[in-house]
Amino acid sequence: NKCTRKQNLSSLSLLSRGASQILPRANPLVNMPDDADKTPEAFPANYVVPKVWTFEKPQGGILGSVNAPTAGSRGPPRPLPRGEHSLQLHSMGTPNGQKITMLLEEYVSLIPNFEYDAYSVNIFKGDQFGSGFTEINPNSKIPALLDYDHSDETLPEGEPIKVFESGSVLLYLAEKFDPSVPEGMRFLPPTSKPALRAECLNWLMWQMGSAPNLGGAFGHYYRYAPVKIEYAIDRAAMEVKRLFDVLDRHLGGLDGGEEKTWVCGDVYTVADIAIYPWFVNMFKYGPTDIESGVFLGLKEYEHVNAWMDRVGARKAVKRGMQVNRARFLPERHSRDDFKPEEY
């Protein structure tokens, strides 16, 4: 009717003049519960969120002594050791470090005379805040790589290329050394195959984005935090299982695609290398290295587990997973550090 049409036109006129300034603003969150604005319980019970947060005391727990809200080096100057090879890796045998040594060991197998030095950086003791390390990575996170064999004339003679962030290191190594291996055995799809390359990079970045939820959230609250908080563990566990389901459905073709041998189909790439150590280590958070896999029910993800078996069977993966681990191979300087049968 005319009355309704007039009301509609009036509403449109208000919107065109910027009705957001005079109408109540819609809640941007969808399907919020009725008690969303209710003040939640505090933990500990006497905790009150301050208007401005300040760092007043160490957080406690296994990593509490090294955590601080500031960047930069700490303590007296600590130069990094240097080995005889052009590639110098400073890292630790945690998932982000294992990605790099997995790829490096693949090149050891494929490229004659390929070598690298790998020095241990103990993040539990704060080695990542030494002056030598922060000169490579101002973010104080492993891994960090120095490459002395390059042709970049913009750098002073003898100065290495510095590479940090595990995804960046993987791409740097693959772009540099893939041309030296047979085409069917390369780890980063070439630009001549844009769809495959995009898929590989998609999954590499997916892993980079999901890692904070795996180790930083679940790993911290389940294993390292000084207190066990049900809400934090439940929320992190839910996200771990969702990520496992994402990869399981992808590998199994459960959403209409084809079942895949590797993350990008028939080609083993840096995407597999990046994802594997994080996923396999999700089984091992706990004092006896079994609790988290049972707690999360990770054996139920059939396609992920089959894929992990395939990745884990590679000899380069077995070697790479041992480098910079205190109880296996704290430092690596030569292919002779492993037995001949391990190649």
C-alpha cells in the first residue's frame, strides 16, 4: 500500500544520508548468546583486568623465564659459531626447525657434495636472544639461516644473506637448490605450473597460519603453562581437531575431490615438509610423549595418519627430524654424522 511504500522510501533515504549515524549500530557478531555481555568469571578469582597491562613478574612455567614484552638481544655479546660450509643453520629440533632440516637432508641425498652446518639454539635457555642470533632474526625465533655462497653484489664482500621465518627459509632453499635436482623430484612447483604452485603455496601458508593454534595455543596450555585452564585447553583442542579434519578431508577427497598421496596430489612439496613435523608432534605433547595424541583422539584421522606414515618413511625425513635435538644429533656438520644405512 501507499503507506508502506512511503515508509520504505523514507528508510532508503535515511540510509543514503548515512543512517549509521542515527540508527542503532548492529552487533557485528552473529548468533551471539543472550548472556554475551555478562562479565565472565575470572581466573584466578581475584583477577581484575587492568586498564593498561604492565609486565610485573615472570609468568612461570617452562617458558616463563624467557618470555618478556620486549625485543632485542639480552646479556653480553654472544657471537654465533661458524662452520666450514656456506649454509649455516641456527635452529632447534622443534617443528619449525625440523621443516628446514627435512628439506636440507633431501638436498643432501639428491645433490652431490651438498652440505650444511646446523648449530643448536636452545630456546628454553634463551639462546635466541643472543646478539649473534638477533642480528639474523630480530624476532628471536628459530630457525635462522645464513648463506655465504651468493652473488648479491649489494652486500659487502663476505657478508651472508640472512633468512628467517621457517616458511621463508623453505622457499629460499627451494628456489635456490631445486634447479640442481631432477625435475620430477623438486620441492617447489615452478612458475610454469601456476595452479600447482599456487596450491603448494596455499597449503604452506595454511600451515604457517595454523601453527600458533597447534603449538602456541594447545601445546602451551596443555603442556607448558604453569596452570591448567579448562577453557583454554578445550578451545585449543577444538581448533587442533578442526585443523586435522581440514587436512584429513583434503587428503581423502572427502569433499568431492580425489584422494591424494601428498598434500598437492602426486607431488611431494614444501607443503608436506612444512605440515608434517607440526602434525606428527601433536601426538607427543606430554611428559611421556603420548598423552596429547590420545587426549585429542588423533588416530581417528585415517587419511592424515596414512599420509604421515608415507612422509615419515622417507630417509631424509628420518634424518632431518633428528638434527638439533639434544638426545639425537645436537649439531650437524657432515653427512658422516649419520650412518651409511640412514641414506
